[in-house]
Amino acid sequence: MEYLKRIADEQLALRLDAFGAVQIKGPKWCGKTTTAEQQAKSIIKLQDPDNRAGYLATARTKPSILLKGDTPRLIDEWQDAPVLWDAVRNAVDERHQTGQFILTGSTVIDDGKNKDEGNRRMHTGTGRISPMTMYPMSLYESRESNGEISLQTLFGNKGFDIDGITSPLSVEELIFAACRGGWPASLNAKSDKAKLFIAKDYLNVICDEDISRVDDVKRSPALARLILRSYARNLCTLTQKTKMLADVSVEMETASMTTFDDYVGALEKLFVLEDIEAWCPAIRSATAIKSGKKRCFVDPSIAVAAMGASPASLELDLRTFGFIFECMCIRDLKVYSQSLGGKVSYYRDRYGLESDIVLHLDDGRYALIECKLGSRDIEDGAKHLLEIQRLIQQKNETEKQAPLREPDLLIVITGGEFAYAREDGVKVIPLGCLKD
């Protein structure tokens, strides 16, 4: 089976050059282990059924034995024996060499809830173990985006000519890609039906097994499905938790806010849910800017599966697909911006002014982005971005002591065919043309 190059490959190599160990975290089935195996020289898989009992017994008795082997040594699903974290940290201190270990895992360890010292980390690993997040595959990594417009080039060269570049993806193909998701295994399936089944099975495993295994707390699969369905119905909106709980309570009256928060917390530990934080620049009254979280999944296919939707149903409901399309844009931008230290937020105020995505780079540059599936909505998206830019300029004229940086890019990402730069400076770019 051919290994499709991941954008995380270079990030992993860079971190191995700089740190003694690297922790790759992210949702299960997104390719963490396979990516790590490309650079590892030896491997230990804690969930190998033939050796699991022995590995765990060794970890309890003398964990340093499991660290012996050619480096970088990959420890897969390390969270099954959390004591290995401190063993790795200690080994890095003793060896004084970079690139010694790669740790992969699909859940977040909550050290504060685990009172058993043998099953929790005692140290953070700061300066020794560098964390990096992997996401499901972007459209460029799955070889569906042609990658003719580079995000790095856009930020580095504002004169880059995008006019005339075209996307190879139709709206129907974008819908299928969103329903299938960025799961590497789906690309090897022989039929479209099999490709779509991966996300459905993912949802079932999360609800039936993982949501209880993540922290050994028994939870109801039925309630997990209801919460995920409510999240999916409110995808990429600022819907409050009380409204989603009311939605869930229609079918499960015993659900409480405490229970709702517990389930959402477990789904966040599993990297299934990943809400988007608000960007709150001082360009309006603090009470005018909305600061709630935008509801989002780590991959749009989970939302599709939770809603029970399909490519055929979404082709007849493009309004719903518009929210799923935004989720797919967020996923891809998170992947593409990793080498630039990218961070995603959103802007929205009570006057209706919004930017679906604010992409911040670690050097202070940022882009205001609107996601518009069809060409009829591009004009509205561009107006929003230009108005936010105008407000920032106005703010800087009246308060010159602490000016706000103006946006480096104004972008409308579309599901259309053509890329072009508008006369007002807004760049219109099909998602099927983007890459890192």
C-alpha cells in the first residue's frame, strides 16, 4: 500500500531534530502511527494483543526496558501505560540527544483524575517532549485538491497571481469528499459505498466503546449519539449548550447539563469535537462581539454520519452542506497552516458582521476568511471581510497609540471552479486549489 505524503511529515522531522522526543496526538484512524513509522527505526505497539500483557507488566516493573531499541523509537498508544511518559522524559535527560522517541496516542490523559501514581504522568515533559497534532487528511493530502495555490505563498507574496487557476472538484465531488472524510483507510476501499462506511463505523466505535474507555467511566452509547447528532445539527454555529441539551432532552429526558458536559469532555479527549474560539479585537464595544465557541468536529464526515446524511441527501440540501463545507475548510486550513504555526478562530458580532475563519500565524500575520459554497454568496462574504478591515483601519486612526494589525489577506473560499483576485483585494479561492 502506497504511503501518501502528509504535511505532518516535515513537522515531525523538524521536531525530532530539535527535541529528544515528539508526541503525536489526534483522532484515531487519522494516520498518526503510519506517519510515525516512516521515520522510526524501532517500534513497540502497546495494543499488540500478542505482547500487550508483557509490555504492561514491564511498564509497571521497569519501564526503561521498553525504551531500548534503535532511535527514533516509536511507542504507539503510549497512554495505555502513562508511566512511559516519565520514563521517556528521564531517558531524554540522560542521553542528551535529540530524536530519541516518538509517542503516539488517540486520547488525552487527565492526570488530575488519576490517583494511581503508576498510571499517571508526574511531569509535563516541557522542553523534552514536543507535542504536535495530526488531523485527518486534507484534500491536498488525499490528492483531490490540485494544490496550485499555496497558503505559504499567499502570505509571503501578496502579488501572487491566482487569476485563471481552476479547481478539479465539482460540488458533487466536494460533497462526497466531506461525507467520506479524511480517513486514510477510506482511500483504499474499493467501492464508494465502502469509502462512506468508514466514517459511519468510526461513529459507532466512538459511541459504543471509546467514550467509556477513554477514562473508564461507563457512558450510554445512545446518549453519546444524541449529543453528537445535536452537535452536527448545530455545526459551525454559536448555539449555546442549553439549546443543544434541550434538543437531546426531547428523546432522553434524564439528561442534565452536568452529564452533557461530561460527554462533551470525553469526546474532546477523543479528538472528535474541537470547538473554535472567538477572536475579539477591540474594534467594537466588548458587549457587541460574540465570544461563545463555534461548534465543530475534527472532520466533517463525523457530522455527516451523526446526522444520518448521505451524498444524495446533501445534494438536495445545499444549505446544510454549506455548514459541512465550512467544517471541511477549517480542517484543511488547520493542516495547511501547521508549518506556519497556524491557529484558527472566528469573528462575529451582534450586528451580523462575521468572518467564518480567522487564520492566525505565529509571527502575527493573519487572514480573514469567509466560506461560501456558491458564487451567489461571494459578494456578501467579501463585504463582511472588507467591513472588518475598515473597522480596524478606523480604530487605528482614532487610537494611534496601540494600533491593531490590519489583515494580511482577505479570502473567500468557495466550492466553485475559478480562482481570482477582486479589484477590492479580496481573493476568491476554490477549496480544491489550496495546499500548505
